[in-house]
Amino acid sequence: MKINFQVYITVIVITSLIISCSKRKSVVEEHISLQAESNPSDTSQFNSIKGNLSLNQLGTYPNRVVLTGLPQHRLVTIYKTITSAKVSERSYSYKSYYDYEYSEYEQFFMPGIDLIHGYNMLNIAHYDMINEQVSLLFEQPVLVKSLYYPSFEQDSLDKKPINRDFYLVSVYDEDTNQDTLINKLDLRRFYHFNSANNKKTQLIPPDYSVERSQYDSKNDVMYIFARQDINKDGVVKKEELLHVFWFSLKEPAEAKLMY
């Protein structure tokens, strides 16, 4: 039986490529595995910070200036300086953001508000361009999950221009489970800051941990789904009660219990 020489060469080349890719994939996976296992006990490097430390005791750097829809006010995102973990900042407009952490894939849609998702973001600096004064949103280092701020470009709601004059921050700000670290194992809080950063309001009760949000465009209302830490151990579990709160984006205040 005769075998076409070109076909034979093609089969050899394809087989070699498959073997090469397989080996390369194994090497990559092994490299990732080794990196992950190099120091498994030091979780403080990966989107965690040790509790009771000041910002001066941590290596930090300003990542960028956030242009808000309030010309007088600018924000500066502050990140932990590390070399062994990924640091990323992602910005979204209300038209493009999906929170893939939740199975619902609910669309982030709040006209007049833009969003930054932070990894290893420790704080946010507020700068007043007219008074030339700077202040921090949080007195101590925290882990910022989400920062909502007035959109830089003019937006509209029901075909009417809309302007926001506040900031919302979803954050881990306390070592609630007493394991010496502040990270995603702790309760997640939700705060409102006025435009000048001289008034801070905790929107969800402190014994809850925020899980997700949903926007109601007809009422211009934000719904917050939060799980209650019933046994007061500083950790939320899936079997603990999930409640729904709401507050108006026209004048944000402490959220009201809906369910």
C-alpha cells in the first residue's frame, strides 16, 4: 500500500505539534503550581493585609488619578506594592460591567455612575482642586472591592441629564473573623461618602456582609443583597440568612430592609 509522501509529512508535523503543545502546557501548569505552592502560608501577599497596620507601615503607590464628574474633586487610587501577586485595576461604565462573581451575571447599570474594581487597592485619596487639600476616604488601610463615582461624561436617565455628587465604596475594612488578616473571609461593608469627603455613612448594618447589588431604573434605587452574620463569628456562611436592602440614589442614606 502506497502512502502519499506529503500526507505522511503532514501527519508527522501535526503529531509533533500536539506533543509539543502538550508538553508546553504541562510545563506552564507545573510552573503555576510551583508558584502557588512556594509560600502557601503567606496569604497576606494576595489581596490581604494584616490588621492594625497604618498606611505608612505598608508599601503603597498611587495608581492613577480618577476623573470624576465633579471638576473640583479628583480621586487617586492607592495600591499595595507587591512583586509576587497580580495587581490590576479595571474601570467600567454602566453600559459594560458584569460582576462575574455571581451566577446571575447581573448587569451593572446605574446612569451617572462609573465603577472601578480593585485588587490590592488599599485606600482612595480625595483631592480638592480649588482648596488644594487631600484626604483619605478611610483612616486605616482597607481592601476596596468596588468604587462607584460620578461619571466623567454627561449621562442621562429617562432622557434627562443626571449628575451624581457622591461616592459609594464596597470594602473589607475590619478583621471581623480575628485571623489577623483583612481579606475576603471577613464581612464586606458598604459606605456612602459625600462629594467633599467630610461625611461618611455606613449603608448596611455592620453585622451583614454585602454580596451583590441590583439597580432599579424606574425608581433610581439600588438594591443590596447582604447575608447576616447571625452567630457573630465575623464570617458569613451560605446557610445564614440573605436579606435585601434598598436606598435611593437621589439622596443615599442608610438602606431600608425590604426582605
